[in-house]
Amino acid sequence: MPSVRTTVDIPDPLYRQLKARAATEGRSVKELILHGVQVELHGTLTKPRRRIKLPIVPSRKPGTLRLDNDHVYEVIPFP
């Protein structure tokens, strides 16, 4: 699909927020801006997020599981 190059002036504080959000989401600033334009023009285009089943860490007595950094690796499988 052909595209058009354009220039947009974004205030520095807003650009820093944009850049931080893009980094947090593992996306480029360009991808985040294009997504924002698509959402503004066409509504939400994202897939619904997968629901998380709770509890994430199973316990025989919910609310009593005490974890420290060493025990986390025993309870949650990490790659």
C-alpha cells in the first residue's frame, strides 16, 4: 500500500511519554502513532486480551502463601 510522509510537531513532554509507552510495549514510535490514528479513525482495532485465570500462583490455603525471591523460582516455572 502506498504511503505518505508527513511531519508532525509533538511537544517534547508528550514525545517523551510517547517514546516511553512505545518502549514499554515493545513497539516503535511510528507503530504507536499509526495505531493511534487507526483507532481514532476506525475505533478500537486491537484484539481482546486473554483473560488471566486466578490465582496465578496456586496455594492450598489462599492468602497464606508467603514468597521471597528464592521461593518464587520454585513456584513459578521460568524458561
